[in-house]
Amino acid sequence: MNFVNTDKAPAAVGPYAQAVEAGGLIFCSGQIPLDPATGTLVGDEVAAQTRQVLKNLFAVLAASGLGPANVAKTTVYLQNMADFAAMNEVYAKAFADHRPARATVEVAALPKGALVEIDCIAARE
């Protein structure tokens, strides 16, 4: 098992790795919309936050030598399901023609007051 770490994404805010590689799969921890340089929340609406979350997630994947096309599954956590359409528009543009499997759930709260968090599983194929 290998641990993935990059300064191009926010440092973990708890006792966990940004990602772990095991058996050719990369398990990326959930990313929230933090600026990696300052650790501050980016954006006050879900579209801007989703862009930052995906930028962070893709930076972790890049540290593994992978990209969005390697993503097999994502889970999106929304603080408010009313933000689904705005999040989905940004998400669709970021993944372009690639369509990983996905679950989207509404949660009571996210770390640091974020509106969105996304984790993923990617495959080295």
C-alpha cells in the first residue's frame, strides 16, 4: 500500500492520507473547497466550491500519475440538495465525456462549513 501526498491540494485536516493506492486502485479522501496555499475556504456558492473541490481532487490524482479519465467512482456530499443542479453543471464540465459511477447524498454539515465534498476511486489502467 502506498500513500499519496501533494502540496498542490490541501493537507489533510485530520489523521488520514490524501489518497491511498492499493491493488492498482487509488482511494482519494474527500476534498473540500480549500485553497491549498492558504487553507481557507474558496467561494461562497456551490459552483465555485465544486470547481475548487475538483481542482483539489485532480491534483491528488495527478500526484499518482492519473487524471479524471481514470476515475471509476465518485461520491458527492452536498450540504443542501437544492444545490444539485449547480454542482452537476460544474462536475459535468470537469469530467467532459468521461462518466464515472456516482452517488450524491445530502449531509447535515461538512468540515469548515463547506457546501460540497467529493471523494473518488480511480483505477490505474
